[in-house]
Amino acid sequence: MQIDTNRFSWFDVSGDVKELLILAAKTWENTEESAKYMQQALAKTEDNTDVLVAAYRYFYYKNNYVLALTTTEKITAKIKKEENLPDNWEALKPILVQRQEEPQIRLFLNTYAASGLVLAKLGKIEQAKEISARIKGIDDKNDFGAGILLDILTRPPEEDD
């Protein structure tokens, strides 16, 4: 099968990794096979951000929330290390507020917000609320969707009449 990996020029990875990602997409309906391709792509690149983001999306839409969460944690840890960000939220928050328009920081915020969504899907509601509240406290424009998730998670149950 001939695959045009040049269509995905924004991925800064080798052609064989692009081919694995394309095969994962082409075999989407066969989860076992497509997951094999995704895992191979991850194994060949380990910490390439583009591949990690693709893997997160893959796992999320395949309802594999455990692997989606693991992937978001890898992305945020990678960005923290690259950007020399502190672990403590109180020290981290002002940095995120100040730098939130920078691409790496936006990716961090998007990924952290995504981890809140995945935690909610896994039934870890308190952790999801905490992350959503943190992101909402930074995100005045609701670019990262955390405010919506927080509203859903904190909405009182509707009463039956």
C-alpha cells in the first residue's frame, strides 16, 4: 500500500512514523489493529509532542480514557520540563497567566484541561473539578473549555417533579 506521508508535513517525524499514524487512521474500525499502529508510532518517537497529541486524540475517541490520561500526563510533564515550569500550582498559575498566548503554554493549558475531561470520564469527579477550576481561573475567554466542564460537574441535579 502506497501512503503519501508528505500530506502530513507538519509532523516533525520520520516517514515511517507518519505511515504508522496514517495506518492507525485507515484501520480505525478495527481497534485492535489501529491501536497496534498507534503504539508502534509512540514507541518509535516516545516523546514527540505531535505524536503524543495524536495519540491522546486517538485514545480519547476510542474511549480508552486510561491511556488518554496517561498521554495527557506525558504531554504536560514534557512541557513542564522544557519550559522549566514549577510543580506547585500557586507558583505555576502566574506564569501561565502571563504566558498563556505562547504556543507551548497554550498546549499545556489545553492538555491540562483535557486531563480534567478525561478524569471526569473516568469518574474522578473531584480531581476533574479541581483541574477545571484551575484552568477557568486563568481562562477569561473560555478558550480551553474548562468553564463548561466545571459548570457541568458542579450543576445541581435537576429535581423531578
